[in-house]
Amino acid sequence: MNYLNFAALPGDLILEVTSCLSSRTDVLNLALSSKHLFASTCPVLYAHVHLGTAEQCQRTLSMLRSCPNVARHIQKLYIRFSSASSDYMVDINGITVSALLRELAPKLDALHTFIWDADEIPQCDDMWFALRMSCPRLRTLGTCYGSVIPSERSHLLEFKNLHGFSLTLKHGYYTHHSDDFQDALPFDGRLWDMLIRRSPDLEELHVLGGPLILDGTVHPLCNARWPLLHSLSLGDLMLDWSSGPGPMSSKRPFIAFLEAHQRLRFFRTSRTALSPHILPSLDPSALPHLTHFAGSLEHLQVLAPSHPQITHLAIEEPLIIRDLAPLLVAGVLQNLHCLTELRIAFIFHSSYESGNLIRNLVSTCPGLTTLEMTCARRSSFKVDTLAKSVSCLPRLRHLRLTLVPVATEDSLRVCASHVVQAIPRLHSFALTFISASLPLSLTPVNFGLYEESGNYVIRTDEHGLPHSLSCTERRPAPRLPFTLPSIPIPLAVPLLAFSPFTSPSPPRERKMRIQRFLLNLRPGTSKYSGLGLMLERSTAGDEVRVLTVLVALSGLALWGFFA
């Protein structure tokens, strides 16, 4: 089918074809081929919009504000950027982005999910009012608290009939509100009233962190009952530790909460929210549909025997490698016969022969299709050695490795080729080299705290064999070898502030130097003919060039002889 015939197809058929494209780059290239195809593919291209920097937020939101025919297709909008100033009131990034969203809200007809993941809450609280009044389909909401928390009259707390809600506490919250940890915040009751009383059909709840509760009280979450709840994530949120054990026949409030929500499929918890010591009191028949779990190894030791149906597992706490650590991990994972995705992290405090660790991991999880593994503090093994050990997983299709490189480690490009040679069945993989001093409490990808990182997508031929790699490599941009001194800032420049009394701030995202290229895995197998073969840099090309010169000289000699 040529281009004219494809462009003449009905819009719904073009949408079906576009939805089958796995790469958003391919969708974008198709949309940019003509105005007609751009209009037809807009519902797919702009269905999910993820903005990751302040500049990207400002440019994209300004474009959407001036193009309502594009903005009306957005279904999910994710906003994430870093603050331009430690002072909440003069943060120009937050002021600009929240003001743009307030003006854009009336044009977001199809929006049903909105996530605000900045360092602070929006400076323009009217943004929440505009979203609530202009987006009737908005049912999933996400926000974060930093140095400033919403007031009791905030429009954020006026939503109702939510299906999903997420709350993340940033670094500024713990810095400026440490005195509030022993008591509930003033808005806490109104927040849980919105979630419990005015959102009875809540399906997803994610609370990453929270204030501690006074002794003798139980968190309102423990008394909530959402019949449709299927996803629950809890960070360091104290629920009912301070409540007494009660009679032997009574259940702890949070254990009763879990037993009352039989539809839970995704559950992420922490030691603060759920102590491993009280988890054995959970009825073995509870959570029959649990397939995704994230927690500590102690949590998993209790859940694994009664929940072998878990398919996705993330062990949140890094495991310190000791002599018995490989056997302990293998003993817990061997009960999960349906496991297909695993995320795990190890800490090496000394040189350690990791072959036994990888062999135990591979033998207990033969059905893995996705593996994410982090090895910190010490260089434990080379990438090619690890790839050969993991190649025993016959169904592995996605791999992510984050490790401290050894002194003799090859470059990212060479390591990527070794991974493909060892595991040709992969569809995609990622390699990240980190420093030995990096704490695992910081995610390297989020903050750019890595030495090198690369994402790779394998391209195959008609026989399914890899022939090239689509590579995206990131390295920190060069920085000045010195720091600028603290100098007085005139009043005409209010956005800059250098003060020795400011509280320590979290690591800022570093600027990355991104390189995209295509790596040919078969440099000597390309078939050329004619001029292409003469210009090829290979032994065959050299021979063709020599042969061409000899033929030319022979022709000149014959022409001179007969002339």
C-alpha cells in the first residue's frame, strides 16, 4: 500500500494501525508525514503527555493552550520539574507552570488522570479549581507536598468521586515540618474525608510517606473500606503501631483493613506501615488476587507460602550480601512459581564471588521475563560475566542492570554488544554505571547521579536474529571545575538567593549529554554492489578498488596498443 492509499483510509482505521506501533517515535514520524495524518493520529500521539523539565512544561503547555484541537485529546497529563528557587513564593517555575495549567484546563475535555510531581505544591491553588470545574472526566489525581502544605481552604481537598489518588512527600516537607511529625497536620482530617467519605469507589491509593500519629490513635486509613480498591502503596506512614494488641481474637486495625479488601492486586508497603512481626496474623486466604507486591524480604517470607500467584515482585530494601544471603533469597523465591518480573538490589561490602548468587537467582526464577538488578558499594562482576549467567533464563526479554563498574570494565557500547551476544532473545535492556559512594536511598535515574547510562532496543532481521542496536546513552554534561563564590545579589534580581542559613536541599538533577545512534552488530555482513562496494571500508572493498584500478590500466594499455 502506497502513501496515498494509506492516507485515504478512514480515520478509525488509521487509529487502529497507529495503536499497533510500539514506539512513540514511529507514531511521531507517521504524524509528521502530512497534516491529514497528524490530525488522524493526534488521539494516540497526545493521549499520554509526560513533561519532565520546567522548560518542556512551559513550551508544551503554551503550545497546547494555543492549540485546543490538540489539547482535547489528552487523557493523562504528568507534570514533573525542579524548582528554580528554594523559596516557595518566588519559584518562577512553579508559578508559571501552575498558571499555564489553570488557563489550559478548560481545553482538556478528555483528561481523566493528572499527576503533579514537582518539588512543591502548585503556587496557583486556583489550578485545582479550574481542573475540577473544567474536566468532568478527571478521576485520578496526584500531588506532592514540599516546604509548603495546602491550607484548609485549598481547592485540592474539594474533589469527589475519585478513582485514584497519590500523595508524595518531598524533601522540603521533612525539612520544614519536622515539628509536625508527632501530630496530624491541620488538613489531615479533610484530606481523608475527601478520600473516604466523598470517594467511596476509590480504586488506587498511593501515599509515599506521611506524618506520624500520636500514641493511642489509629490512622483513618485503617477504618476505610473501598470495595473496588485494587492498588495500594504505603510509604513510611505509621498506621497502628501505637495501638495495643487487644484481645487474642481481635485483629490489628490494618490487618483487618487488608482482609476486608479482597480485590487488592497491587500492594506496596514499608516496615513503618506494616511490621513483618504482625503480618503472620493475616488470614492465609486473604488477598487471593494479589499479583504485584513490593516490600522487604521479611514481608515476602510471610506472604510467599500462601500467595504463590505473585507474578511481579520488587524487594524494596537492598540486601546486604553475606555467606548465607544467596540461600536465603533462593529459599524465599522458590515458592513463587508464577514470578515473571523481579526487581532486587544487593550491597557488596567486600569483594564477593557473585556467580553463586546469580546461579541461585536464575535457578529459582526460571520464568522471568523482566529482571532489574542493582549492585552497589563494590564492583562485583563485569557486565559480560553477568550477561552469560543470566542467559540461562529462556524467557527473559527485558533487562536492567545498575552496578559499580570494575576497573577493567569496557565502555557502554562494548558492554551492550556483549549483552546482545550472550542473550540474543532480549527485546530491550538498560545499563547504568554508578559510583561506589552513591547511597541507594537515591534513585540514580531520577537525579542523574550516575557515571554513564544507556538504553538499548534490539532490532532483528527476518529470522529473528539481532542485527543492530538502537542506542540512547546519557552522560553528565561537563561542569566547571570550581564553584562560584557567594556574592551579594542586588534587589533587581530577586530570583537568585545565596544564603549559608538555608537548609540542605536534595540533589538537583544534573544536565545530561544525550547521544543517540544505531550500532551495527554485523559490520562485515552488509551486502553492497557497484559503487557502494567500492566505497565500503572493508577487505572486500579494498579488493574491488584494486581490481577496478587494474581493469582501468589494462583498458588503457589495450587502447594504446590498438590505437
